[in-house]
Amino acid sequence: MKTEAKEKEVKTIAIIAIVVAVVGISIAYAAMTTTLKITGRANMNSANWNIEFQSLTAEKTGDAVYTAPTLAATSLSNYSVTLTKPGDSVTFKFKLANTGNIDAKLKTITKGKPVCIGTGESADDDENLVCQNIIFDFKYQDGKPIVENDSLNQQTTKDVILTIEYNNNTNNLPKGHVTVNGLDVVMLYEQA
Amino acid sequence: MEKNRGVKVVAVIALIVAVVGLTIAYASLSVTLNITGSAKVTPANWDVEFENPAVDEESKIGGADGTAPTLEGKTTLKDFQITLTKPGDSITFTFDVVNKGDIKAKLSTLTMPEVSALTYEGTALEAQKTTDENTVKENIEYKLTDESGSEITDGGTLVLDTDSNQRKKMKLTMTYKSTAQSIPSAAVNISGLDISMIFEQAD
């Protein structure tokens, strides 16, 4: 009888303790519930992607004659050059410009191969001679080659030069006129 | 402290989501730059040639005589003849070298055989023949000069332009030395007096 009362008391104390504990824990959890708020603003500035040609100038040596290319944003088109003797050359200088706010890199560059078309009886010999002696060069103004993965960071420019020259170290000229096509360059830039 | 860390974790996650969203929007940007054009080679005219070969009659000294070279094509003066008889005899041929082309030219190489390298053919009898040949070899001299008498040299110092200064008058003079103490007993023919001038494009 006494034992049963004691057990009941223990149980009651335990239950109270547990309840107290649960209530205590519940009270502790309730106090740690907080609503988190983040407030503020976001501006989506429209990114500016713009790669273009700029600032075209031309120089010549010897008796070379030229028509400078037409400058549009992404094209330099329809230049023409006439050379008459070894050492004659024309150099076009211009800038590659990244006027946007996104860094760019050169993914691919394709430089054309000269195709020579002769005239008259010695056309074949003339074509071979001119194609062996025409120099078609495209590089940075400091002399370094332009290669894939070159960077063109936002708000920067790079100076480049395009040169067409008749080899100064030859003593041979074609007998007739020779037209040279294929003097084109294509560059694909993408985001870095 | 715990509360702040929880706020920070949520804030960072939100920012990451926003950045990932922006990056996906940029991935498609690219541009192609094109350069196009052509060239033409129209050969300039290269033409350097001889003109006006002649004997300078006023230059004849003593018994010297001769026949001016003949012009073969534009680039060869051939078959001149010179006769000298005694010490001091001298004769001069004149001719012009002219640049008639569109490209400036320079004399890059001049080849004139040494007197000792010429061929001497004496006409005396065998014993005297060699002596005569040697006598002539020791006492003959020739030179190539400009109009003022300065010797022509190669290496690019003589330049012919395409407008003014296109023409250079030259003189070829052959002399039996006035200081010679002997003459051959019979005629000695001299051959091999071949001079070549190579002109190249000047800078």
C-alpha cells in the first residue's frame, strides 16, 4: 500500500518533470522562432555586349596604291591594293574595341590564303610567281600574332595592322597583271 | 549569434540563386568581325640598257686607233677593236647606261678581268712569242670611268633614277703605259676583255 503510493508519487513527479521539461522545451522553442525577412531592391542593368572595329588609317611604301576599306562596326570591307615592284606595300592600321561591359575572347580567327589570277600568255607562271611573293600579314601592332583565346576585356582596345606587300627580296616581277583574291580575315569573339 | 548565422545562410543562398540566373542569360553572346579585300600586282617596267657607243676621237693619243663596239639588243656592247703601237698610245670608247624603266636601279656588281687574266696571243716566232706576250701583259692597262674620270665601282654607289639622273655616260680607256721600256717585236692580240655590269633594283 505504501509502495504503491510511493510509485504513484514517483510517476507523478516524473510526469510533472517531463511535462515541465516539455513545457520548458516548448517554451524554449517558441522563443527561438523568428521570422526572417530580407528586404531590398535589385537592379537588372542591361549588360552591353559590343565588339567592333575603330580608327582606321593607312600607310604605303614605294609606288603602292590603295583604296582603304569601308569601316562599319563589325566589318572592314572592300579594300583594294595595287603593287608594282618588290618592296611595295600597304598597311591598314585599326583598333579592335570592346566598348561593352562584358569581357570577350577570340574564339576563332580565319585568315584567307591568297589566290592569284594571271593574264596573258604567261598567266600560269605569273600566278605562281606572285603567290610566292605576295605577303599577307595580320597581327597586333607590337608584332605579336593574333591567336585564339586572346582576350579583349571590357572597355579596352587593341591595335592591329593588316599588311599586303610584294616581297622585297625578289628580283622577279610577273610579265602581266595578276589579281590576288582571298585576302580576307574572319574573327569570332565570344564572352570570356 | 545563432540567429545571425541563420540570417546569413539564407541571404547567401538567395544571392547565389540570383547570380546563377544572371549568368545563364549571358552565355549566348558572340560577334563575328569581317575584313575583306583584294590586291593586284601590276608589274613596273624594268629597263636598263646601253646607248650611243662611240670612239672618243679627241682621246686618241699617239698611234692608237679602234672601232667602237656595236650594240646587240639593248644590253650588250660587243666586238670593239683597239690598236696600240707604242708607249703612251691610248684610246677611249664612250657609251651611255640609261634607266628607261619605272624602277630605280643601282650597279650591284661590276666584273672587269685583271690585265693578267686576259688572253695574249703573240704572232712572233715561238722563241719571241712568249716574250712579246709578257711584254704587252706588263704594260697594257685599261679602266672604266664616268665622264669626270672617276672609276666606276659597284656595291650600289652608282644609282640610276627613273626621272632625272637616269643616264650615266661611261668611258672605257685602254693605254700602253708611257713608262714602258719595250714593245713587242710583233703584233700581240688581246682577248677576254669582257666587262659585265649587273644592275638591280635600288631602295
